[in-house]
Amino acid sequence: MKSPAQKRPTGRAYLLILGSVLIVTAAIVTWIMWPRGPTGRADPDDAGQVARGGMVYRQYCASCHGAKLEGQPEWRIRKPDGKLPAPPHDETGHTWHHPDGDLFLLTRHGLRPPLAPNGYKSDMPAFEGTLADEDIWAVLAFIKNSWPPRIRALQRARDEAARRR
């Protein structure tokens, strides 16, 4: 006669083991495949990326944000439709207050949650499907290249802090 420790597992035990293995496998696959956010980089010191970004900016962004990144007049005052005019992207605006990842997502998906409150109205279009991710990063490099060293350093610190979160 076999001792209780030598008994073969029952069908129920096999199902428990199989279920546990499937759950662990699904958790591992989910962790590996889970989107980690933007992975590109906007390098204001990369002349090629900045040049590409300048071309893309002039074609898709300058009509609202200005040829010299100056934004629209009175950009802090809501228009009659409740929307804000396009802000400047030079050092006088607030673009540099945001980490690169947020700027990328805002450009790709438009100004919507979680980057804006629910119901926020904006003329900022989503460029997903219009611009390749590399073009969005290039535009950000172009914008950052226009900032003076002090502003670049402040934005870099904010960006690094956001990446550590």
C-alpha cells in the first residue's frame, strides 16, 4: 500500500497546477508586452534630427504655433469658443515645463486625458496616423534646439525626473 505522500495527484490537482502555470505565464507575458510609454528621444544637439524637425514643424505646426515658435497672440486668454490660442514653443511659453514623454503623447494623441481634464476643448489635433513617431521626436528636438541653455537645463531636469517615476 502507498503512503499518502506517494499518491498520484488527482484530476483536480492537475487542473490547479495547470491553472497556476497559465496564470503565471499570462502575468509574465503581460508584463513583458505592457506598453512602457514613448521610447524615442528628442535630441536638440542632433543636427540631422533638428533639421528634419524643422521641416516637419514648418509643414504641420507653424500655421498655429508660429514660424518662429512664437504662438498666437494672447495665448493665455480663452477665445469666444472657450479654447485657448496655440501657445508659443519658444522659451516664453510653457512647453519646456513638460517632460518629453508628455510632449510626445500630446502631439501624437492631441490634448486629451490624461494630459488634459475630461471635456477640455482644444484646437490641437492628434498627429497619430499623420506623422511618424520619428517625426514627432524630430519636431520636439527642433523646438528644444531653439531654447537657451538655461531653459534646456531646466527642461532636461524635469524630463529626467519624469523618467525616474
